[in-house]
Amino acid sequence: MPLEIGLIGATGIAARTMLGPADAVNAHVRAVAASDPVRAKEYANQHRIEVVHDNYAALLADPQIDAVYVSLHNSAHHRWAVRAAVAGKHVIVEKPLCLTADEVAELEFAADGAVHVTEAVATAHHEWQQVVRSFIVDGRYGVLRSVHTRMTFAEPEPGGYRDRPELGGGIFFDCASYWLQALQATVGLEVTEYAGESTFDGPNGVDREFLATLRWPETTATLECGVGPNHVSEHVFEFEGATVKLRNFLRPVIAALPLNLVVTPAGGDREVIGFAPVSYYESQLARLVDGRSDLADAVPRIELMDAIYQSARKAAE
């Protein structure tokens, strides 16, 4: 039997990440609920979803739903993920899973090891991460000295939640989960120092540019993220004896796309390690269908994200 999914939020991202991929991974989107029941009905008609619930609580009470997908504004992720877990529904939540360490601790308690919880970091578990991890572990290029990540997203729609700090807006919360998951999979998150920096001069005091820094005994990692006209997503790993680059690890398209890891050894010939096209959204949903939960990995990511963000807020005071 397919995994029966309910959508908490009648959103564009839900259509991209759930409706298409469901057909490929033995899942079925059964129901939808939105803050506006009329909009939920229109969404259901557009996407051929058979059940419309009047509100989120009613959707969680539907006994035929196995799992829910939460794609509300960032500040609502925690509340509805916790309520889904309490209702015994597996849950996949748009990133960031939660905004604070206290929120993710409450979600962990609610899940109690019985409910699968997944943070929707679509780029997670790609094969390139295992390859870079192997470079670090076997030391073939010497010590990893730095990791620099750049991410630029398009200007958000005026008046949306991304321009409202009380709803979890700002560029850092858009980018942090991708960055921290990649570091967790390659370097690990056992850092000795962390810091965040922003002027918080966007609409209503949100961050439109953010610099985050992590340090280990021998390695420094930075995230430079902002809003701009060109979409950018790249990692650069600087080893003692080589530079390893990955560009376009996240693209604003649905199609499965290939990735190339470019390795340039000091004094050697450049090597391109190619990876076959992967559908991020199908892979992400398949992990939930297969009963895999990444809550244990997500907890330290959210804790560190919160600490970095609070350090930037404190520095800007």
C-alpha cells in the first residue's frame, strides 16, 4: 500500500516536492488543508487531491493519513510538526525544521522514537558528500583547511514571510540547513567556535546578507549568503594539497540534474568526478516512504543554526 500523505499548507513548494515525486516512490497525496478553506478547495481541484479538510487539526485527525508534509512559514514548522508527531503521523517539514534549540528539543520529545521526522533538505545524502568525506578521512590531499560556501537566492516577493522576522524570515534561515547538512556529512559538526554576522537591514529588520563561521582545530568553514539577481550555490573545499569545488548543488528547477565535483591537486591535473542526475525531491520523499528518520541528525543542525543566528543578533545590538 502507498504511504498516504496529507499536506499542511496549500503551497507551490508542496506541489513540486510531493505531488510529482509521490507517483515515483509508492506514495499518494490524499488530503490538503490550508489557513483558507476556499483556497484549499481550489488547490485540491487544481492538483486532483480527493480530500479537503477545513483546518490542519482535522487533517491530523484523518485516520487514513500516514504522514504529513508541513510547508507553512518558518515559525509555524515546529508547532505543526509537534502536533503531527503527537497525532502519530510521520512528518516531513520544510527547512528549517525548527527555529530554536528549544523547539527541536520539544519535537524530539514528541516524536519519542516512534514517529519518523525528516527535515526537507533536498540536497542531503547525495553521493558527492560521501566522496568528499572519503578525501578527509583518508588524507589523500592532506588536512582540510577551509570550506567556503556561497548561496544567493532571488529577491523574495514583497510582503511575504521572508520579510517578517517574527515569522522566521531572513536569508540565513533559507540557507543554513543546506550548509550545515553538507558540513555534517563531510566534516562533522563538533565545532570549537561559531559566529554569525549581519546588519539586519532588510525589510522589518530581517537579514538580507549573512556571514556564518564555524571552526574546528584545523578547519574553518564559512557561509556567505544573500539576496541577488543570480542564483548561486557552491562549495569550495581547500585541502593542503588540492582544491575541491562543487557548483550548482542547489538549482531552482524540478528536473533531475547531474553534478560535477572538480578536484585540482597542487601541481597536478584537474579531475572531474561526475555524478548521474538525481531527482532531489524523489530521493527526499523516498527516505520517508522507506521509514528513515533524520531527526537525530537534524537536532544538532538546528541547535547550531540557532546559536549562530543568536550570536549575529547579539553582535548587531
